[in-house]
Amino acid sequence: MKITEALVAEHAAFSAVLDQIERLLPELGSPAEVKRLASLVEGMLRSHGHSETNLAYVALDQALAHRGQLDRLYRDHQEIDVRFQRVRAAQDLREGQLLLRAAVLATREHFQSEERSVFPLIEEMLRDDALTELGEAWRQQRRVSVSQAQQDSTQGNVSEPQPALTLDTAGAG
């Protein structure tokens, strides 16, 4: 599986979760409930963002020989993080609901932007074998993430993202 296929599949899974959160938002009865939902999404997005940054974006940076083209995407990740932090800081239910809805919308827009412009560029710039190698690295990260999450849930540990790969991108296409 190519890295782009893996990330699009994750976007689809996350979109289903975001649909359910939007459906539940009006029914929530306290700021604590809103914050729990925000924490759930934050945890999913943190792992996904690390994969995108450490695998797909780094490889594309190397292929383009500079980071300027991807600065917007890095900023998007940071802005989404800030939106979820604001949800956690909300003091009343209505404010939390509005902030969580805005964070969900920003996440959806970011996914659409990546799928429209970034992933096609990654496909264009990297060779198929590099895309598949990154997809395998993603799969391994997911396997480690699941195992680590199970272990962390019993020990209270927080894991760090896996290091980025260096790829030969010559002859992309």
C-alpha cells in the first residue's frame, strides 16, 4: 500500500468519527463531555499528524529540496492543535460545543486540502517503490502505535513519534 492510500484511508475513518461527533454535539450535557470528545479526536489526529509529518511531508520536502511548499500544511497541523486546546480550555458547554464544531470543520478542510493538492504532488514527485516503502513504514508505525497504546494504557506512558525516513526520490513517477 502506498503512503498516500494509507493516509486517505485514515482520513475516511476519521471522517466517520467526526460525523458521529457532530451528531452527538447537541446532545452533550457538560463541558467535560465536550472535552472528552475533543481529547479522543486529538489523540487520533496526533498519531496521524506524526505519520504525515514524519513520512509523507518529509519525503516530499526532500523531493522538492526545500520546505517552503509545505509550510502551509505544517501550519495547518499547528492551527488544528490550537483549536483543540481551546476546546479543552472552554468553561461553558455552549462555548465548548462551538469550539469543537470549529475544530472538526478545520480538520475536515485540512483533509480535503491534502487530498486535493498534497497527496497528488507526493504521487507525482516520488517513485512508486518509495511510496510503497513509506506505506510499509506507516503500517509498521501503526502496529507499534497500537501495541504501545495498549502498554501505555496500563503504565501511563506517552510514546514519541518514530524517526523520519530518508528516501532516494530520483526518477520519480
